[in-house]
Amino acid sequence: MPPRAIQVPPNSDLLLGAVCTDKSTPGTTRWKMTADERFANPAGTMQGGMLCAFIDTAMGAAAVTFVTGRKVRIANAELKVSFLAPVAQGADLTCDAAVVSGGGRVAFVEASVTGSDGALIARASSTYLFTDRS
């Protein structure tokens, strides 16, 4: 079976409404999104898995921009998120992600999510594995 084409932006980004606002420095990205009411848990705040998906989007993009001069596919080997504050419906979120350490096959990435007031909402770390694609 031939390799599947890569869709940009992926459906997950479209669902979240996640938009990359800066990827000018290799290994770093900044993303924005609004906590849509569709992402609320029964308590009325953003469900953690949806916030985690936003974080994974930003960190995965940072990992891809870290590898310059190569076309790669990435796989998330592990992901840890610490949720530090609830996210109200309609809140504007920013996620800054950066490769802390990496090489030709792997990257360790960290991210922070803040609200429009600058308050820290979540911190995360992840390891991404690279494989070359044609």
C-alpha cells in the first residue's frame, strides 16, 4: 500500500480551531485556540483530553520544525501533562512549545499553555520519534 499523503492542516487542528501563529524559529512554535463549548466537561470547563490534544499539536509541530532539511513523520512516544488551572468556556489559549533536546531520531519537547491574562494553565513534556518519509 502506498504511503498516505499528509493532510495540512490535519483534521484534529480543524476540529480544535488550533492555529499556528509562529514557527519562525526551528524547534519552537506558538499556537492559539479558543476553548469552544463543545470541549466542555460536565463541570463546564474544558475537558483535559481536548487541552492535551492542543498541547500535542503544538509540541508535534515544534518537533517537525526542529528537523531541518528532512521530510519526517513523527510519533509521540510518551506525553505528560500537568493541569494547573481550569479553562472556562470561551477562554483564549496560547501554547508555546520548544524542543529542549534532540537529534536525528528523537526530540524532547516541553510546552506551556497560558490564558489571555497570561496565567499558566498547563505544562507538558513529550518525546517524539522521527522516521524519514519520501
